[in-house]
Amino acid sequence: MKFFIDTANLAQIKEAADFGILDGVTTNPSLMAKEGIKGQDAILQHYKDICAIVDGPVSAEVISTDFKGMVEEGLKLAELHENIVVKVPMIKDGIKAIKYFSDNEIKTNCTLVFSAGQAILAAKAGATMVSPFIGRIDDGSWDGVQLIEQIVNIYNAQGFMTEVLAASIRNPLHIVRCAEVGADICTCPLSSILGLLNHPLTDIGLAKFLEDAKNL
Ligand code: E4P
């Protein structure tokens, strides 16, 4: 399973890249706004800055919701760097735009996916990745990981090449469960990635080894 970081914060992206396990980045308009990035030029420059840190797919989301607008925006984003993946919302014009991008060899990430039916449509249109938001599903007391498993099974049964990108990760257990059910990619906050490190027996064991090492 590939690890993406789900942030537009350059310091966190650098930290995850330095950790040595980072395969890519996802952003969205809310994450960009959180970093205080304003205006078209600043937005485009920020994507370039991210691409300079990470050698892997970087999802950049379109803001238009009509086919023409999404295509125009997506083409501009794709021109920025070969690693840009155009992130397109799961709406009717979004599916049309994904088909257009797929026909023109531009990579896409279909976002805001909450059902298997939506994931089938995205794959039919040729999306490179599909992003089911498992944390938001769990927030409503449904089971987000169950949806990941269902989509993985459907894609395997149908031979779809679209990668299942588990998004809206809330904790390290989400990452473990997504790995278990066969997600291709997990996009996570840095805290959830680093949370995978933690186990009290590791801390206790290391403290004892270091104590005993004093007698060597
Ligand atoms: C990533 O592609 C999504 O935009 C993101 O994971 C959404 O996460 P959230 O539900 O924590 O906002």
C-alpha cells in the first residue's frame, strides 16, 4: 500500500518525505485555505513547491463544477508538473471531465466518493484514483473501511485499473484496516502516519535494553 500525506503544509510534507515512506500528496481547497494560500498565482506556486519536495503524485483539486471550467482548470494544473493529478469531484460534469482527462492521458483523482456506485462510475470514466472518504462515513456511524473493501472487491472482479485511495483517515487503525482490506493508497494526516510507530512495549523494551547496555 502506498502512503500519501493529506495536507498542504510544506513543513509536514517535508517531515513525511524525510521519514522515507512517502509516496505522494493529496490536497483539497480546505487544506489549501488552512495554509492561508490566496489567489491563483499563489495556489499554482504552492503546488509547484509541493512537487519540488515529493517525487510522486500530487493531487490538486479543481474548483469549477461545470465541465468546461473543470477541463480548463485541470489542463492548467496538469501543465504545472508531470506529477500533478487533477482532483475532480464526484458529480455528473466531474465524470465527464474525468473521461476527457483520461482520453488525454491526464491523471485524475475522483474525490468525495461515498458509495460503491460512485466508485464504479469513476472507474468507468477512467479515473486514475478514486477517493472514498472513510472518516466522514464513520462520522455518520456507517463503516468506511467496509466501503473500501467493497470497492476493492468490485474493481478486482471487474478488472478496473483505478486505484482505491482511502481518504479522510482519522487514526492509525484506519491505516491498518485499509491495508488489511487491500486499499492501494492511504492518504493520511502526519499524526496518523507517526501514530503507527507507537507501542508501549517498544518503549519499555528499549528502556531496558539501554539500561542493560550500560553494563556492557
Ligand atoms: C483527501 O483527498 C481528502 O480531501 C481528505 O482526506 C478529506 O479529509 P477530511 O474528511 O478529514 O476533511
